[in-house]
Amino acid sequence: MKFPSKLATIAGIVLLLGATVTAFAQSTMEVPAPSSQNQLPPPQYPQADTQGPVIQLLPPSIWPPRQSQPPISQATPPPPAPSAALMAPAAQPSLVLPDVFRGCWEGQVNELDWIKRLPGAHKVGYWTPKTYRLCYRRVGQGPFDLTFTETGVEASDKIIAPHGVVVPVSTDGREYATMQSTLQFDEYQADHYAPGARFTVDERTSLNCKIVGDAMLVSADVFGMRDGEPWFQAGWHARFNQVPN
């Protein structure tokens, strides 16, 4: 009979289809392991530094706005004090000078070795020559003394009423002595806009005097003031000659 063979054929087809479905289901359930050749390395992240300091940035709104500060004014430095040479001690009334100082000595200072205007002071003009006369002698039976001293200014139509004096300060007892002179005068101001205006000049001079042969060699430091305000410092040297009494 042909009927049983048809059934066998159909049964075989059913079995074949079942095996195919089962194989397909297994293939979809199993995922193959990734190949080591195609695997990417895991990303590397920097490790936090737990040993260093932690810096926290604050927002700008925390800080108050900066206010403009007024400029700091620079105070004008005071003029320097006179040098030690100009701050000599007061004269000694009973000071006895060496015999080589006896007689009268005259000299004139026509120019300076140097001059320096003090900070903030008025402009310094030309030097006016100064004159000196010293007489070391005695009157009657009294001791030798500087019986006549005078310091002044060379005659000039710009100078009014000069007057000054020289006093002894110290001596080495042989041929050296220090003296100090003060000189004051009024000077007309060289200003076309203020004709007739004048100012007062005070000069304090420390003299270093040494007798060499028939001459008195003198070097000096000068501190000048104008209308009572520090004005200049200067230095000079000169030769005073002995003259008849």
C-alpha cells in the first residue's frame, strides 16, 4: 500500500523541521566570547592626589570692590644740618694764641673752592668777595688778645651795612688755631620786577689758620642763610699777609 509511505514521509519532514527549530533556538541563546584581538583596553583615569593641598577658588562676588586710594604725598626732606666743622664750640675769651700770631693779618677771599645750594633753598647767585683783618696784640700791660677783628664785604653797590667779627676757638699752642667768624649784611635782589627789594644774608664761617713763614694760610667752611632760612654751604682757602699795626 502507498498510504503508509506517505505518512512516513510526512513524519520525517516534521522531525526534520523540529531539529532545525531546536538548533536555531540554541544558536540564538549562546553568545560567543569576544576575541582578545579585538578587545579595547579600559580607559585610564588620573588618580586624585590625596597628599597635596586642596585649593578652593572663591567666586569674585565674595570680594568687595576695590576703592581708589588717595596718592601718598611725599614730604619735602628738611635741609641737612650744618657740618660738624660749622658747629664749632663758642669762643674762649681767655684763649692765648701762640706768639707767631702776634701782629695784624689781612686777607681777601675772591673765589670759592666749592658751593652747594641746600635742598629747597633759593637760587644762589655770584659770590661776593669777603675781607678779613685780625690783630693779635696787647694794650698796655694786659695779655695778648685779638684786640681788633673784622670781616666784611668788598665794596659793592649791591651790599648794605656789612658787619662781622672773628673770635678764637682753639689752638695747638704752636702754629695752628681755629677761629669762627659771623658776618651779616643786606643785599639788593637782582629782580627787574621788584626793584629795590633786598634780603638779609648771614654767614657763619669756621676758619682753620696756620702760620707758615710770614703768611697765615687759612681754609674755611661757610654756612649761609637767607632771611633766616638755610641757603648754601661753601668752602674756600686763602692767604692772609702780615701788615703793619
